[in-house]
Amino acid sequence: RDRAAERLRIVAVDEVHLDAEARELLQAEAAKGSLILTKDPSIGHNPLEKAMVKRTGAMVFALTSANRKGPDNAAAFVKARHRMKQFARKHKGPFIAKVDRNGQVRAWKMESDL
């Protein structure tokens, strides 16, 4: 297993339209301070999903492009891992930040935007 991923306590969420089981997982991981990764940037547009992020205090990192494939997505998150950790230390959840293919991280939806 990747030690960097273990230290980050990362949870990857493929589908943002979460069922009850996935919502429970998200809530539990958010409570632990895990960083939630998703390839679906629409999480910041759906009012129910934004409310769930806010309610759980989740720290979500969403890729800027949902059209990329698995290896490219993984590479972007690996490149961004230090920036994601720094962002999470500086900005307590809840938030949704964007991660681009070069591993750059920027604020997108902070608590007041959710």
C-alpha cells in the first residue's frame, strides 16, 4: 500500500450521487479528518451534495476534469498530495477544492459557499 495515501487518510469517491451507504462512509471519514477525493466536479453544483459536505465537515478535493482516465486521475492526485495536505491544514473543513492535472490545488467552495 502507498504510505503517502495512508498518512493522508484518503477516501476516493467515484460517484458523487451517493447512496445511503456511501453517505455514511463519507460522514465517518469526514469525522476522522480524511481527505475525500472525487473525479466528479459536479459535487459543487448539486445542492444536496453541497449540504452533505457542509453538514459532515468534509474536506473534498475534486478533479477539474471528469473526462480523464484512472491513471491520469491518480497521477494528478499524487502530484497534489503535498498541496492537499497543506490546504487542509490551512483551511479546516468543510470545503471543496479543485485539483488540476498538474497537481495544483485551489479553493472552490468554502464553508460559506456550501
